[in-house]
Amino acid sequence: MLTEETKTHIEGLLNKYKTRRSAVMPALMHAQKQNAGNLTEEDMREVADYIGLNPVVTNEIVGFYTMYNPLKDIGTYHIQVCANLSCSLRQAEFIIEYLEKKLDIKSGETTKNKRYTLTRVECLGSCGTAPMMQINDDYFEDLTVSKVDEILSNLD
Amino acid sequence: MITLTINDKEVSVEDGTLILEAAKQAGFHIPTFCYQPILSRLASCRICLVEIEGQRKLQPSCVTPVMPGMKVQTESQDVKEARIGVLEFFLSNHALDCPVCDKGGECELQNMVYKYGPKKGEFTEKKERFHEKDYILSPVIVKNSNRCVQCLRCVRVCDEAVGRTMLGPMGRGAHQEETSFLKSYMDCDQCGNCIEVCPVGCFMRLPYRYRARPWDLKSASTICPYCATGCRMDIQERGGEYIRAISKFGKGVNSELMCARGRFGFDFLNNEDRLTKPLRKKDDGTFEEITWAEALETIKTNFKLSSPERIGAIISARNTNEEFYLLQKLMRTVLKSNNIDSSPRWSSDAVSAYVTACGINEGGTSIADSIDVDTVLITGSHISDENPVTDYLLRRAFDTRRIGVIIASPRAMKLDSSAQMTLRNIPASDGTLLKAVVAELYTAKPEAFKGVTGLTKIKTLDSATLSKDCGVALDDIKATTGKLLKSDQISILAGTEYLRFPESLEGLVFLRDALRALKKDLKILPLLDRCNQRGAWDMGIHPAFTPGYEALEKEGLGCDRMVQAADDRQLDMLYVICENIAGLYPDAKYAVSALSKLKFLVVQDVFMSETAKLAHIVLPGAAFAEKDGSFTNQEGRAQKIDSLLPPPGEAKTALEVIAAIGRELDYGFGPSTADEVLAEIREATSMYREVEIDTARNDSALVKGKPAALRIADFLGKKRFDDVEAENKPSLPVPVVKVKPLSFKLVTGNHLFYSGTIARRSHTLRNLVSGPMVEVSVADAERLGLSDGDTVRVKGKYHEAILTLKSKKGSRDGIAFIPENFTEVGLNRFLKRGEGIQEVTIRKI
Ligand code: SF4
Ligand code: SF4
Ligand code: SF4
Ligand code: FES
Ligand code: FES
């Protein structure tokens, strides 16, 4: 169920754009935030319904962009590591491997205590400071193994 | 014109032509997957790449327009290699399960690889598989994504033509899969257009899967037997069983498009309940089988016993022009009776008035021309459900050319999303609404109406009162008027509500004349719900006119008056062909009791209908795929139909039976084959003289007309309406009844999956409808505290029924819609002759 707060956000977006359809991406983002990073089937249907689209459209969008996590159980900290070209050239694969070992999960999985989820994603537009990762809403750049350790230990 | 060379051949084509089309005109074939002329341009598959001199890279010919002096190569070494590369790429993840795939033998990918290569694949990676087993998406659709070429034709046809947006590309890159929301079961229009456009075997017909290979099938080109859009299709059989209907790109008004009824509703032909033997009613009311000779003898004897004015014939609008013509010839020349009609759902007076108002007697109007205008006004029709493919064509015209669409209808519909304006009028007030518009047109431009005769009544119209009477706000009427004034070319699409409520036709005629006075280029296209309704009228299946709308001196009885005459014991004999009077006449009890009083009722039908049960003799009939002849669609396009199989058992076509009865009564009666009858039709009426009925080229198939062969004044001005008023007015419903709270006006029409006696016998269509339903607006459902799927009791003055509730967003409040063709409901049992619109209450049980 979309909360009143989410609906207010969506209403604001609808006023902001000329066509209602344009609001769909940020609206889905709000729905996902409301559920601590998870996007349920119900959310996808409700957002579509609210904007006046067929749910297949929200399905299409969340299937295309890696920032949406449909039907997944996402941990408190969602670590998304870029594995696109620039980052790969600057050892992103190595960072991912390191994280997999450190957290004892494969990318795409969540730790047993539901604290971390690790995901490989496409370019996050921060190629100049590759390799990089995003944890929840924050970017962490020019990564090295020791930097990763430090970042993780500083979380909450 | 632009001149360029393609493969060293000089060609001149229209400005803006795509290279692909230019090559086609020059005789060069370029392969395509994603290109579909009726859909938006995508250029994703790259199979159509060509070489253009001076350009470094190959270009997709399906989106590149021609330029003067361009030098294009479609078969150069580079092009060939690129093509092979693209095909190899498609095959890299393709399932390659042709031996079990439904599409094998007619697959575009298979054909292309066979023609162009590659001879062997070089991909060594593991194939990407979406799933192991096919999955079912609806009662008629099954999917296998492992064969996909990502052309997105399925997605685009559903979104852009059908207007449902049920499918989307999910995921990205090699993981992209075209499917429904979370691959769930779809509650969609079930039109199967996604199946038809898919070049490979991803989307498949569930009822047909694994049942045949294309080369095992025999097919015949025919016309869909449901609505009067008149979609062309090929009907196919294997081992004597009708197994598939397909539409083909570039064939017919519909091209590849069809709706659920057309694509899946043909299986009534296979129904085990088909009548196969002539039957006679015994004294105990049961039927016994008899021979044709006995049946014909009984019919002859009975016909001979009666005087002409005591004999009548009613034939359904699903028969061929040839059958219509021969029946009226039998009635008029041999039996000397003009008691002939086609539908019990409306009166013959309504038909005369509608024919003249829409100019049906003045010749055909093509759908393509009707939608190539500035503004289209749709009135008196739930077009999205009644004429689905006409709805698709309008949607495309709106999307590509931004034509203005105005829809006036009490019930919401799918096409509303393409409309600039939707007017939700009170049921049966369509004419009032149009009069309000006319009043506003007059106010805006009084000078235009000076000196125009026949428009005096227009000046007395008061838009404010009319707007109240039809329940549409004056501002909306003014906005509609504004749009009409701004448009130069206008078409009006007028549906069957005008036949149910012919009083409305006065408004339509006013609007027509007003727009003509304003010098607008106006077209009127009738929207009809039976495949050959227009043909029936053209052929003189009407008590007041003969073929080609030649008005008769002395008019016979229409269906309504025949039923009344039977009730008064003024009619002895009725010959009914495929029409279900008891099931459709708007007062079931009255019709059944009247028909039971007949001395002799003979019914030819494909099934034992409610009417056939009342008959003394029942004759087994043939259905569309068993007949040769022609249908005339709502545009006035005469189209040939070919038979595929003979009718089951001893059943015969109506043509054979009419000819046989004719010969019994008059030795020289004929002709008796469809071709001969058609030749005689051409002789008899200039409307059909030059019509081109050949399937391959029926561009010139529109019937010609004689302007105003029937004068409108005869029907609308003085005579007809006043007469009708004075005489015993046939069951023309009286408009505008005061609505009590939570009481609903009962309206009817066709269901998207379900329209008439033959749809009932299609197992596939029955599977699509959850059961008899009643539809109200979402707001009304909320007021009643009901939700979709609830079982409710719908109670009227004369009848009540238990139905499933459906709610529709955007419909007018206070209206309950029940489709007219559910046997279990018997909508006509709610109605009473002469009482007009009935009120019903709805309660949850
Ligand atoms: S059957 Fe028709 S409405 Fe349903 S998904 Fe296919 S194209 Fe769309
Ligand atoms: S399912 Fe068929 S129509 Fe749809 S994208 Fe794949 S190949 Fe094209
Ligand atoms: S639109 Fe009408 S003619 Fe075309 S397939 Fe559907 S029912 Fe048949
Ligand atoms: S490639 Fe990693 S941020 Fe762009
Ligand atoms: S047909 Fe031209 S790119 Fe697909």
C-alpha cells in the first residue's frame, strides 16, 4: 500500500511534469523508499494505477534500471558496485570479488543478518572517479580495498 | 518526386518514401523483422541494412527516407555479410526447436536463414534460456520466449493498435523478454494480434498449439462472420475440423488485425450441436427426423394454403447477398408477399430512416476515407466492443495523424483515451445531444443557414433545454460545436443505437444538414454489428424496398409487425432463416406467444435456437465457411467469401433451400448458384453492377449509389414518423424516464467476446467470458457497496436475473448494461413491447 506520504510525493510530481507518464520513475523511487528499498508487486500496480498507466509499464521500467529492486529482499545497506567499462578497467572486478569474500555472499545476494545486499550495476555516471560504488543514497569513489574496509566499518 | 538509383536501377518515388518501400516499388525485396507499416518505427533488428554510396556505415532501410540522387545497393557483399551476421546473432540464443514449434513452415526467421544463411554458427557460449516450458498467458495465448527476435511487434501492436498495453519488454539486452506484467495471466482483449504479428513462434494460439503443421492445412479466404467491419481472414481446417483463422498483412480492410471474435470465434462451426437433419415436430412436441423431400413437400403444401399477405420471411443478417436476393425474389415474385425483414431487434421503419439518414442508399463510404479527416464524431455505438477493428483503425489514425475524435456514449470505452472529448449522454438521447450541437452551430453562424431549405426547425432548437435533456453540460456541447466549426472535413460514425431508438435520427439528420449548410466536407459511416446487415438492406430484405432501395408502392410487414400479426392471427406462415426472434425480440414473452400461434413456422438454422424450438419444420443450415457468395460490410464494400468444407450431415446452404422451395412452387424458379445469382443482382441493381468482388483486388468493391433514391422527407419529415406515432407504434422505446435513486436504466449492445447466436456456440469465446454480467459505473458500484465479481440480483418489472457485477471507470452513472446475447439472461425478457427503456434495481446476494 502506498502511504499518504508517498501519495503526496507523487501528487507533487504529477504537478511538476506536463504529461503524467513522466512522473513514473521518481514515483517508483518514492514507493521503493517507503518500503526500505524493496519494490513489491503491489507497489508496481499501485503506482501505475495512480498515474493512469498499465502496470506493464512499471514492470518494464523496474526491469530495465538497476536502481529499482523489484521483488527482492534488500538488506539495510544496499551496496551497488559499478562493473561497467571505466570501472572495470580500474579493477572493479577485484573490488567486487573482495566484497563477496568479505561479506560471504555472491553479488545479487543478501547477508543472512539482512544487513548487506551486494549488486553489480551498470555505469553510475561517476567514471572519472572509477572504481566506485553506491551504498543506499551515497557515492563512494576511487575505491581501494582498504577504503572499502573503512567505509563498511563506518556504516551506522 | 525524388529520383534515386537502387541496384543501378533508376526509380522515382514520392517525397518521404522509405528506402525499403522505394526498393519494393522497384521490385527489390529487402528482408525485415521489426518493420511493420501500421506500427511505429523502431529499427531495432537491423536485418534491413542497405549500402548507400558515400556513407561509411550500412543504414536501416526501414527508417531511412530517400534523398535525391541516392545510390543504394541492397545485395552488395557488405549487405549480405551484415545480414548473415544479424541472423547468426538472432540464432545465438534461439531455441532452434523448429521440429516442435507451431510456426515451423511459416516462420519468418526460418525462411530467412534458409534463404540467406548463416550456414553454420560460430557462437560457442551457452545459450540464454528464459524458461524451459511454454507458459500460458490467457485462455487463448501461450508463450515461448526462447524463440524471440526482439522485434517488439507484439508490444507495439497491443499498445498502438489494440490500445491495451498488456505487453512490454522486460529486462535488458540478451535478457529482454516480451511478456505481460510479471508474466501473469492476462485479462486483456484476447484479440491474438500479438500472435499474428509475431514473426517467429513466441506467441502461439493455445487452442491450436501442436495440432497441425501449416502444410497440413487447407484454407479458404472468407470474411469474419461477426461484426460489419468485415475483416478478411483465411479459415483453415485439418481432417474436417476447423482449426484456425488467420489474417494476413495487406489483405482486407483489417490487414493483419482482428478481434477475439474473428480470430477465435470460428469454432462454433465444429460444435457438436450443429443441426444435420431436417426435423418435423410431432404432436407430443418432440422432433422426428425426416428427409429433405418430405420437408420440402410439407413446406410447399403449407405455402400453397396461405394467401400472400399471410406469409412472411425473416432472415438474419449473417447470410450472403445471394441468399438475400434469392429469398426476396421467392417472396416477391413467387409468393407475392412483401413481408420480409432481417432483424427482430429493431423496426423496419427505424431501418428506412437510418438508411436515408446515413445515406446508405447513396453508395459506399470507405473507412480509410472516413478517418482521413479533421474530426470524427462517434455516436450511438460502443465501438470498442461492437466493431473492435474499426476501433483499432481509428486509434492508429489518431496516433499518427492526430485527427480529432469526439465520442458520445453513455458507457465508457477503450477508445476514450484517443478522444479529445467524451460526452456521456443519457441513454437513448443521442439525437437530443446532436440537436443541442446543431442549435449551437446555428447560434454561431446563423448567416450560413440563410436560404437553405428544410432547416427551419433548427432555428427553434434551444441548446440549454436540450443539454439538460441529454444530460451533457452546455459547455461540453459548446466545445464540441467549436471543434466542428474549426474542422473542414468531418465524419460521423453512427451506430446501432439509432436503430434501437430511431427518434434520435432526427438529430442526426439535423446535424448532417447543418454541417452541409456550413459547407463542411461530411461523410457518414454506419457502424453495424452483423457481418452482412448492409447487404441485407441493399438486397431488399425489407418490407418497404426492393434491391437497390427502390421504394415499394405498398409496403409489407416488417419483423415487428409480423410478430404482431402472428399474435392477432393475421399471419399464418413464417419462414425464418438463422434468425432467433424468440431470443432477440425486445419482449421475449410476447414473441414466444405470438410465434406459437402461427399455423406453420419453418426455421432453417445451424443450431436449435429458441425460435427453432417453436417451429413445425426445422431445416439444418450452413454457416459462413460452408458458403460461396458475398458479404457487404458497413462501408458498403462487397466482399467475396469462399467455402472451405461442405455443411455437416445433410445440412444445406440457405441458397440451396430457397432455390429448392422456389422450384417446388414454380418449376422455372432460379437461378441457383451463387455466381448466377450475383450476375442477376448486377442486372437488378446499378448499385452492384460494377462492384469488384474479386478477393485479390477489392479496392473498387464499394457499392455505388443513387443519391436519395429514397427521399428523406418520406421517412423523417411528415409521413413515416407521424404515421408511426398515430398508428400502433412498434416497440420504439420512449426516451428519458425519470430515474429513481439506485434504479438503473437498462441498456444493451454487444459484448467484446460475445455477439449473438453463433458466438454462444464457440467454446473458445465461452471460455473468455466468466459468465453473464451486468456492468455499471465504478461510482455506482461504490454507492451500492459492491465490487467486481460480486453476484447480484438484477430485478426489473418483468424479469430478474442473477449476474456477475462488473464496474467500468468513466461510464455515466445510473446505467446498467447487459449484453443482449446471453441465453441464460435473456435480456429481452426484461423488455415489454411498447414500453421503452426499462428500469432495474441491483442488489447483492
Ligand atoms: S491478445 Fe490482444 S490485447 Fe491481449 S496481449 Fe495480445 S495484442 Fe494485447
Ligand atoms: S515475442 Fe515475437 S513479436 Fe514479440 S518481440 Fe519476440 S519475436 Fe517479436
Ligand atoms: S472487428 Fe468485426 S469483422 Fe473484424 S474480426 Fe472483429 S468481429 Fe470480425
Ligand atoms: S563506468 Fe563505472 S561509473 Fe561509469
Ligand atoms: S526492419 Fe529495419 S531495423 Fe528491423
